[in-house]
Amino acid sequence: MTRKTIVLANPRGFCAGVDRAISIVERALEEFGAPVYVRHEVVHNKFVVDNLREKGAVFIDDLADVPPGATLVYSAHGVSKAVQAEAAERGFQVFDATCPLVTKVHKEVARLDEQGYQIIMIGHKGHVEVEGTMGQLPAGKMLLVETVADAEAVVPDNPDKLAYVSQTTLSVDETKDIIAVLNARFPNIKNPHKEDICYATTNRQKAVKDLAEECDIIIVVGSPNSSNSNRLREVASVRGVDAYMVDNAGYLQQEWFAGKTKVGITAGASAPEVLVQEVIETIKNWGHETVSESEGTEESIVFVLPKALRKEQSANKS
């Protein structure tokens, strides 16, 4: 009888930016008490958001829903200059949980604009990170490119004074094709000093590519609105492997595993390990017995909390 096994991607799940964002909300609740208002979901994961909501976080999209003098946290995806200005005007106590790698892109946008470049944003329309990054400049100043077709059709003001940045959670392969078109059409286009797609996205996509070489089905743990989780499923699917994304173990369907001998499991950067373990237990109950961890890139990056919350962190540890 063929052994039915499970292989876990490595790395998977929380990245340093997500860890930091969740910690900021939790520390703010400990320091200032509930409610703490969070603009947009702090990270795109239902389990995480529901857990913080139970602790007293209130998730809002419009600052008009935040009372005067309240504590406000920006989500890991970042916010526009307009949101920052409104928050300052309303006198909120603000903690910025924007991922430092997203902040890096924001700073790059500001530098390029100061140097007179028109900027193309490679990303998905309507995604909160894209709105925050494009909102670093006045409306209409940046150009959005979502697809290769968009890259082939975009018309800049001056092709010789053009640059691009990208959403940090995109597919490396998808972005590569768009960048190739932009470089071919605009030979003088300025590339970022360092790739915008974050290390965690790149590492998780590489781990899924490795899983696809040996597994006949891949499960991605992640919420439907998580960009990086969706990209993980796509990375597996384009390699001809049956791939499904589930918010938690309750979404698994036993018929997916009929005739499958090796299951690969990974998780988006905003999905907690507790959900992965529940998925493992369910699949084990359906007959896949052996669980092994794949080798992979070790991640040791840690992002520090804002100063005001670090003091509280130190006090709690002493």
C-alpha cells in the first residue's frame, strides 16, 4: 500500500512585518485599553482580525468613525498621505504598523518624485497597499499597471524620465513578465535599487515551487483577501498541481485528496501556525500519516515596535 504523506513548506506563515503589526495592536490595547481603532484590517487574515476584535480592536475604513482623541493604528499595508494628514488634523494618537518593507517603497516613491520621475505602480487595483503607495503622491500622478497588457498599453508623459515600483506581495513570476515589457518599451526606465517584492513573499513562493516538484496536491492556508496567499496558490497551480486555498480546516473537502499520495501544505504571510496545525490534523485523520518539514530559507529578520510601545514591552518583561 502506498504511503500517504504530508510535506510542510518552509518558510510558511507569519513574516516579520505581520508579527510586528499584530504586536503593535496588542501592545496598544495593553497600554491604552480598549477600544483601539485600526484603519483597515491590520493584516489580511480572518482569524487574526477576529481575535484582535475580541480583545477590543475596532476595524474601520473611514477616519470619521474614530472618536476624537482615540488611539489609531495604521494597518501593515500602509496609508496615503491624505489619511495621515486627516489623522493628524483630528488629533488621534497614531501608531504606524505599516510593514517597513512597504515604507521602503513609499520612501522610494518620494525620492523618485523629487527627482522628477513619473512613476508606474505595478500592483492590483483596489488593494489597500496599492492605494497607500499611490496615495504618497497627489491623485493621478502615478500610473497603475496590473497586467502585461497594461504594460504594453501604458503611455507615460516622458518615456525618458520614468520609473517603477511594485506591490510587495505580488507573484515574482508575474512581475517579471510585466517588468520585461516595461524595460523593452522604455529602455531608460529606472528600476528600484532593490526588488520591491518582499523577502517573505519571495521565500514562500520559492518554497511552494519546491513543493510542486514532489507533491500532487498543495493546500495554502490563507484568507480570500490575502494577496500573498492567493499568489501562493497560483504559483502551485501554474505548475500543474491541484492547489486549493482555505481559510481554516473547516474549508477542506475530503474528495480533494482521493488518489493523492503526497500533500504539500503552506500558509500565507498573514496566516497563523495554529491554523496550519488544524489543517494537518484534519488531513491526517483522512489517512495521510507521515508529516515532514521541507528544507528552506531560514528567516531571522525582526522589525522593532514603535518607541512608545517598546518601553511598555520592556516593562512587561522586567
